[in-house]
Amino acid sequence: MKFRRRELSIKQKLILFFLVFFCTPFLIISWIWYAKSTETIESNAIYYNQAYIGQLNGRFDEYFERMKVETQTLPGYPLIQEFVTIDPDNSYELFQLKERISRDLYPSIAYRNKELVGFFMYSVKGAMLGDASVGEWSQPFRDSDDHEEGFKVVGIQQVRGVPVVLLNRNIYDTVTYKFAGSIVFAFSLEHILNLNDSTAFGKPRNIAIADETFRFLYHPAAGKWGALVPEAWTSSMTGQSGYFVDRTAQGKQIVVYSESEFTRLTMISEVPLDELVGNFSQLRTATIVIGVVVLLLASLTFNKMLLEIKRLVEVIHTSRLKHKEMELRQREAMFQALQSQINPHFLYNSLEIINSYAILAKAKPISQMTVQLANMFRYSVSDPQSVVPLRDEIGHIRNYLRILEERYENLRVEIRLDEADLDQVALYRLTLQPIIENAIYHAYEKNGLHPGSLSVAGVRRESLFSLQVEDRGIGMDPQLMARYNDAFEAITEQEVPVSARPFPGIGLWNVHSRLRLAFGSPYGLHIVRSGREGTLLEIRLPYPVQSK
């Protein structure tokens, strides 16, 4: 008995055609596309996160290398050395010393480092200075005997939701060369690494930092601070940098790590695959269902996938552009770091070496000039916009004039100032030096004369203090003196008319402009007299009104 093959109906043929030639290839292609897209995104995520972690480590290293150089000579400052040797029981002298450090030293540190959050200093004798919170954070390190490294990152703490890096700089007694104390700085981690400007795949909250013992110093989850890095991670972190896939009950995630050669800290980036893939799983399921049900919905889903691909391409393109921008910024930062290596501390150290050789050679004039020059540098590199007592400015001028006296044998300088006025009168740094330089050049050298007599005197008036600089050289004609005084008067507190300057030099003009803009009229410069017998120039400064 023969069985006849049953003919399929047109409807069945259409269904079979749809299943064989559309649904099956569609499902296969969709699955392959999903797998390849996921693989590509994972590869890009690994590449860009490795580059990003490397950049964070580079930025971290550059910053702390710069801080190591900038703070290298800080423990040798006289105020610091006096702090670590003072008896803490002598409360009055300790209080005065703290006031001097807070006034003369701490502002210069904070001015150069905008990332500074806190500052704490202590001595082995028990003296303490600075933020109590920073001292509390560094207590475990101070209680330990680990003081071999002079410069070290000692930990990361969280303050009001903001992570800060604790950096320790040891202080050694310059007489006994023994450990005498430490300076602990607290810097904002977010400002150093600029985490909010992330170009990595995944969110910046997934960045963690571990120390040499594989304990989390910083983690987005505050509960993990101080906890050990999972053993499954440490067994996979075999090299200085790399990546691996971590499979947990919550899902898979890509872990990228890189260890710093300078700080020995390890940057870790955790990128859950769900963040990378996004809605791909739901899209795959919806595509399968829609493809099986109707061709129209499958077509719509296909269009949706094309739009999704376009969006991902734009995301990758944008990320690459940001990556290029990050590379340019990093190069610029490296260039600035190289420039910053030539800093005043190099000059201080060089002058100290010269002074040491001069002392050994018993060349007292060279030693004195070296010390005076170092004091001038230290005074000059401070904030030029800060107002200082007249005592500090006169101290700087004395150093400057002693050096000039070595050059000009006939130079004689007389300073006549009331001791009480030195602390009452305030002015900007480097106010007197340009005026004295101007007097030596224009009154003497320009006219072929050897610099001779100079005097600096102070006269107290009802509403101001007159600081007078007088020379015995050749002055200017009355017409030029009048033009100078008219130009000085043209400056107001709100405006500096550049066209009013009647002379090519800018030294006197800059000094007068700073005083007039800061203190207003009638303060600033005024030429009292000038002629063949010399010039008397007056610096008008504010003077506090004394009650009768």
C-alpha cells in the first residue's frame, strides 16, 4: 500500500517559507549580532578603561611627585625646626610660634595647592598644630613606628562625603638628624584625579583604590573602606596592570587594574556588564517574539536596532574624542610638571650649598651675601598681592642694600624710622625696592655718577604715613616732575588710565597703581622735589587712627 504525500496548503507554505527563510535566519543573525555587539562593547570598555586607569595613575603620580619636590625643603624651615624642638609645656612661646607659622608659612602652602583640605603638624615631644580632624585621621600612622619613608601616602579618609588623601612628610632635627615629627597634608581626591571628568566606559563611581596589602583605601561603597580586596580578584591580579572578568551572583563585571610605581597604590575600575549592554537582553527577547509573530513588527524592531547601533556608534565616537582630549590635557600637564620642577626650592638649596662652602672657606662676605640673597628670594616668591607690615619690607630692603653696598663702595644708606611705626604701617610686598633701584639708576648711574647717599625716613601725619626716599644725585626738571605728579593723580580707585603714563618705565607706575587701587586717594607716590641737588619721593600709606 502506497502512501501519497500530502500536499501543503498555500497558507502552510507561506508559514513554512516565513519560518525557514525569515524567522530562522533572522533569529540566527540577531543572536550573532547581539553576541558580536556585546563582545565589541566589552573590548572597547576594556581598552578605554585601561587607558583611563593609566591616566588616573599618571595624574596621581605626577601630583605626588610634584608635592614631594615642593615639600622637600619644608622640614628645614627655621619655624618648623623651632616647632619640633620647643617644649610643649611652654604654652606662651608655643602659642606665639603657632601664630607665626599660621601667618608666615601656612598661607604660602595653601596658595600653591588649591586641592589642600587640611594641614596638621606634630612633634615627638607632643606639640601639635593644625586641623584637629586631620590629626585624628592620621592617629593610627602616628602611633606606629613606620617612619622610615620621609614622604608617604598614609591613607584615604572620607570627610562630609568627600574623600581626602593623607600625605605624610617626616621632619628630622637638623642638629641631631633624628626623627622629630611629621607634617600631614590632606588633599581632595576628587580634585587630584578629576573623577567627574571621566571618559571611561561605566560610571566614575566604580573607581576604587587599594594599598600594597590589597586593602581598599577608597571605594564607592563606604562600607568597604579598609576591607580586603576579594581573594578571587587578588589571584587574578598577577601583573602590574591588566583586567579580568569577575562572575558573581549579581552578574558579570569587568575589573581593570593598574599599580602605580611611585605610590604603590592600585587603581581598580569595576564595570558591570549590565551597564555596558544596557537594554540589549530585552531587545533580543523582543526581537525574537516580534520576528515570530509578524513580519511588520520584525521590520519595526529591525529599524529600532539600527537606531540603537547608530546611538552606540555615536557614544563610541564621542568617547574617542574625549579620549583624545584627555591625551592632550595629559601632555600639557606633563609639560607643566616639567616646568614646575625649576622652582624656588632649587634656588634655596643651591644658595645653602654656596653658603656652606663659603663658611668652610672662611669667606664671610660671600656667606653673608648668600644668606641675604636667599632671604630676598624667599620674600620675593611669596604672594605679591599680600599686605605685610613695614617691618618686613624694611627687612627685605636691608638685605637688598647690603648686597648693593658690596657692589658700590661709596653707597651710604640711612634708614630713620620710628620703631612703633614698623608694626603699625602696612604696604604691599616689593614696594620700596623698585623705588630704590630707580633712584640708583636715574640719579647716579644714568648721569655717570657713583651711587652715593640714600635715605629712607618716615613721617607721621594726621591722615597718612609718609615714607620718604631721598637721593643726592641729579634729579629731573620741573616740567617732567609735574607730568609725573599729574599722572599719579589721574589714577582713581576704579580706573587706571594707561594713556596717562608719561614715561616709558613701569616700575614707579606699577607701585603707584597697586597702592592707589588698593587704598584709594590720596595714597600712592608723590614727588616732593627734584633738581640738581637730588630727588625726594614720598610714598603715602594709610596709618591707623590712634585714639587720644
